Amino acid sequence: VLSLCCEACKKVVFHVPSELEADTLVGRVDLKECLQSAEFISSSDGNFKILEDGSVYTTSAVSLSAEKKTFTILLKDIQEQVQKKIHVSLVEEEKKTQKTRHARDTVLKRTKRRWGPIPSVMIENSLGPFPLQIQQVQSDTAQNYTIYYSASGPGIDQDPKGLFYIERETGNIFATRAVDREQYPSFQIICFATTPDGYSPEVPLVHTIRIEDDNDNAPYFTQDLFEFSVPENSKPGVVVGKVTAEDRDEPYTLHTTLKYRIVSQNPPVTPAFSLHSDTGLIAVLLPQLDRELVSSYTLLVEARDMAGQPFGLCTTGTAVIRIEDTNDNAPSFKQIQYETRVEENRVNVEILRVSVVDLDEPGSPSSGAVYEIIRGNDDRAFEITTDKNTNEGVLCVVKGLDYESAKQRILVIAVNNEAPYMLAPHSQQLSQSTSSVTVHVLDVDEGPVFKPCRLRLDVKECEEIGTSIGRYLAEDPETGNSEGISYRIPPDQCNWISIDERSGEVRTIKVLDRDVGEMRRGQCNITVLAIDRNGKTGTGTIQVFIQPGNKNYPRITKTDYIMCRDRKPICLTAQDGDESPYSTPFVYRITDRSLASSWKITRHNDNSVYLSPKGDIPFGVYSIPVSVIDNGGKVGENHVTVNLCDCVTPSECSGVRGLSGGNVTLGVWAILAMILGSLLLLLILITICGCCGSGVMHRHVTDDCANHNLIISNTEAPGEEVMDHNIIPLQNTSDQGGYGIKTGDQQTFEMVKGRGHTLESVKGGGHQTLGSVKEGGGQAVMDTCRYSYSEWHNFTHPRLGEKVHLCRQDEEQKHSEDYLLSYNYEGKGSLAGSVGCCSDQHEEEALDFLDQLEPKFRTLAETCVKR
């Protein structure tokens, strides 16, 4: 059949014979160029069919009565909603006629080269005869030269070797045997044209030999057995699964176009499933799939190529469809009434087994029974469970029954399934199955019963031994009274209480203290036995709880304190061993009235207060009685000792208090150091007295010595002239000077050295300075002698320097700040020198330097010097 393919989606023309038989290939149309994804392909003429690869076949014998026959190929994309049309025209082949060419006709002819033929086609599994010519290649240069042809490649000199060969002189290509397309779909060989002397006038030609498919492979299923499942009572149209077959022939041809169908169904009842012929999907067809009637179906399915035509190759497969159970059958009791017996007071005993009938699959949630007691079990004395092995309901007594209260119990039991009930189509709702059980209670002789079975008794802490804390009685269930019942406490329990054998009265046998041994937990459970005349026993439990009491006095945890000159309040904290409500908050009071007037207490929190002096009280050690009252009214007396010390830090007074306590023992080295220090001090005093004696021999003291001294006064208003004998005379020096002032209990010496840098020594507490003596009341008396500044300076300067050096070398330099202070530079001094320079080396009237004083010092000079 000759075919000519024109532009897609417009018009295609096929040149065919006038007579076409059925199933004849007319031609092939490229459908993808027109519509890439065509889901629906149809022909407007029923005499022609179009396959998915674009092949056009006749479905019956066609005769072209007219010269031209047309029809349309319709392509549809359902998802994209696109539609395309291809117009196909069939034209009868023209017969070759001899045409006379006139001399004047101009011949325009395009010569086609023969060294490039179209690809060759060889039918798969061809029957020959062999060798079979399949193509010829020729070179146009053969008209001028002698050309020899040769070829190489797969099928010639490569595997499979010897399948093809080319004649040397003619260029004919022959096949020597049949070829399987599934193994070798095509071959590409290289053809050569050469002259006898080896010249190649043509470029080597790559020639393709395509093996045309033959329907020699039957389809096959991808699985030996397909297994599916579907719930029973599924609606028609529900997809069950999909069977799949494949074909090794050329894809997108009739050889691989498969159709599916169900050959048979087992059991051979009404067809329950349908099979889609193109996709292989299996769907539910029967509206009532009942697992209880048919639990599974076996389908024999067929797959046939050539689009299912009878001459196509086919194969069969098996699909097994299992019907899954749903709970469409409600369980029902085998009996609607049961009777059983049980003795009173029996507990955790099985009294009855009940069974049900369920048509659903055994062992599945659809048939698993769940029992419940819906009436007659208000006191929850009964319990019913399911035996998983037998699916029976097991009725048990979990709480003892009392014959005297009820001689018979009637229960109503209902049953359901583990899975929820699903109503089958076209069926009616079923009512829940129930059954009644009559339980007869048998009378037995019972022991005494305590009422209540657990008694709580609260006991105050530290109650006296033998205190009655309650009664615990038991009753005989048969008589309803306590006559003839005796009581006792078994051994090996906490030995806190005793019970009277006849009356049941409970008393303490020891003092219950929460701070002692096993009583720290504050409670104890004690088992009590009750015994009747027949020896039957009953047990009860007494829970003894120890209630906290107010047995401890509050006390202050720390009673010794040191308070320095800043008089920072002291925090007093008390503790009480009792629990709430007998502990905090505490109330603090100073019981001594005289001390209460000079000391005060300020609240801090529930268990702490601040203690501080009310005013400026003298330094000393104070013992302050403080009473602390807890929340229960219990009073604790405490003595707080406060050392009010003239110090900066408490550590300065800690050593003094330790010595005054009388409990410190001095070692041998400490005593020796004290003796050596005393001897050294005595030697210094003797030396000073000797210097004073020599000074008196050379001096004459005048009455108006006040004219040469500075008077220190705390009076802000102008005062009267005072003669003070505690003032050291002035002296002017060019490089160093100093002044000494004695005020009451404290003396200060300052020595100026260099440019504004001073050494200061401040000493208090009973020390004496050169030329001064302390008397009672802090008043100073007239020195017996005066010394010149140079004498005083020569004696004290090296010794004070040594002391200062030793103080700086103290451990961690702890007290060096008290002795050595550095002053900042304050500028160049005035012509008058230091105002504080004391000297008696100049004559009494040599005061000329006062005339050159700066203005701000003139007023001071006029005040201190009498003209």
C-alpha cells in the first residue's frame, strides 16, 4: 500500500489501489504532531479504524467507486477539553502512461542520488527464501568508474555475524536468515564504495535496517496470582483491584493493544464482579456481597492482544477476591434466663458462664463479645468479663453479699460486639440481646464485723499515759449486736495504744511524742481483732494520728553580739521545735524596765526582730533579758549580751571581750612579750623625763606665753583670752614643722614632711603624749616642763617613723590606715610658713614674719598675738 503523509491537523492523502481488502493497512498518520495527549481517537467512517500509533486499517473490504474517498479522524483530550480533526483523502493510484515529449518542451528534472536510499525494512521471522534481498545501494560514479561495494557493522562482521552481506559488484544487500525483533529491533551498517585501486569517490554511508514487528509474542500477566479483598455489603462500582498484563511485541501497535475479560467465576453464582476491558480494573457488580454466604471468589481472567480480536494471541490469569467481614450480625444469647448460687461473703469467685451466637467471622472484632450488667448491680458487687478463648461471659462476685440484707439478686446482662454494628443493605435494625440471671445467696455463719471497718483517732501530742481516746466496737451480723465479742490487738505492731477486751475502749500506753523514734511520722495503722463465742473473727483498723502540741519553748539562736559606734541594729532570730499553729509568729519583749528605756525592739518578720539602742548610751557590755512568746502562748526567756564598743568593725573588740571574759589563758610567750613591752615603755619614759629636766634648767617661762601659741576652741563666737597650758609652742622652719593639740581624752600629732605630705598618728584609749598627763574627767593639767620643738622632734621623729613602719608591715596591712594617711598636694605654702608650726627657739618678740602674712591670715594673727 502506497501512502503519502501530509501536514498534521490539516489534510492527509493516501494513494491506494481501487480495491482494498479487510484489515489492510492504508497508511500511518502522526497523531502526536496534531495533539500530544489524545485520550479519544475515532473515525467518521466505520470502514476504517485508527490505532493509537496512527495506523489506519480497513475494517471491511472497500472499493473506490469514485476517484476519491474522504473521512475524518477525530482527536480529543478530555482533561484539557481540546479537540482536533485530521482530514484523510484516499486517491486511487494512477496507471503509468507513455507521454510523448515535444521537441520544444523544456525538460526540468532533478536527479536523485542513489547513494543514500531510504532505510530498509525486514519482516520479523521472515520465511525467506534466503538469501533474501532487502535493499540495493549504488554510487552515481559507477557510470564513470568501476565501483566495488562493501559493508561492515552489526550483522555483518559484528554480532550477530553473517546475518547480512552485500554483493561486491551490484551493491545488493541480502539477509541470510530470519531475525527476532525483540532481540534485534534494528541494525546500522556502514557501506563503502571504492575503485579497484582503492579510491573512495563516496563518503561512507550509514544505512539502517529496521526489523518490522510480527505478532509472535502472546501477552503475559505480571503476577501468577492476584489477591484482593473487599468489605461485604460494598456498593456496586467499588474498585476491588487491578490485573495487569504485558506484551513483548512492538509498543503502540495492535500487537500490544490488550483487552481483558472474565472467563469464569467460582463459585458459579450470579456474577459478582466486572472487569474493565482496557484498564484491567475489577469492580463490585453484585449489590449484596454477603461473607456469611460466600467468603471468597476466584476469577479466571484473560488478556488478548490485537485489541481483543479473535485472531489475537491471549493468556489467562487468576484473581482471588476475599470478602472481608463487617459486623452486620448482632450477637444473641443462647438462653434468655440463667440461675446460680453463691455463699454470702464470698469474694472474687466465678458463679456463672454465659454464651452467645454470632454469625460473623470468629476471632474478629465483629464477633468478639462484650458483656455488661445493665440492671441489678447498683452496689457493684458483680462483674462480668469475656473469656477470649471461648467468647463466653464470666460472671463473678467481687464484693461479699449479705444474706441478711438480700437473699436473692436478679441481674440483667446485655451483649455487644467489639466492632460497631453496621446495618446491612435492605435489612432492619435489630434490638440488643439481653438475658436475666437470678443469683441465690446462701446463708453462712459469719464472724464479727467492725463498723466502721477503718476508724480514725486523733491524739494530742504528749498526752498522759492511759488517756482514753475512743471506742472501737464490732457487731455480729446474725444478731446485730456486740454481745459476747472480745477484742485484742495482734503483736508486732506499733505499741501506742491498748484496747479493752470487753468494752472496746482504746487508751494510750505511752506518751506520744512526734520527736521520738517511730512517732516522727505522726501516724500509725493498728489492726484490731474481734472474736465471737464461736471463735469467728473479724478485723478492723484503727488509724492513730498524733496532733502537734505546744511543748517547746521558743529560744533565740544567737545571744552574743558586738555593736560598733555606727550602732547598726542587731537581728534576733528565734526557733521553736513545734509545728503550726504553735510556732510563729513570735512576740519579743524586753523584760527589764531600765533596759527597755534605753533599748528598743523593731519587728522584721514572723520570727525575727531588730534590737537597737534608743539614744546615745555609753559604751559597755549590756545583758538584756528578752522574752519570746510563740503563737500558742508559751514564753521562752533569753538573755542577749551586747558589747557596745567604740570600734569601726566588730573584729576590733572581739579580742577585748575575749580577755574580759576570764576564760582566756595566756601562754608563756605572750606573758614574756608583755613583760618586755612594759620594760621598753618604762625605758622610753625615763629618757623623756631626763630630757625634760635638762629643758627646765635652760628655760624661763613668762606669763604671757599665750602670745606665742595657737588656741584651739570649739566656740564659734568670739571668746575671751584664755591661757591654755596644753599648747605646744610655735616654730617656723623652712622644710618641716608640726603642731600638737591635746583635747580631752585624745591627742593628735601631725608632722609635715616635704611638699604637703604628712605623717599622722592618732592614738586613743589611755595613751599619753610627750608633755601631757591625763587626769580624771578628761581635763588636762599644766605640764611640769616644756620642751623646745627641736628637742621634741629629734626624740619622737625616728621612733614614730619606726612605729609607722611596723604598723604598715602588719599582717595584710589591716590597721595601717589607722596610722598612716596620705594627703594630696595643696599647692605652694605662704611666706609665713605653716600656721601650725610650733617653736620656742626664736625670741619672744621676734614676730616680724607676721607683717608679711597674706591677707587671709592677718585676722588669725591679730587674734592670736597681743601687740
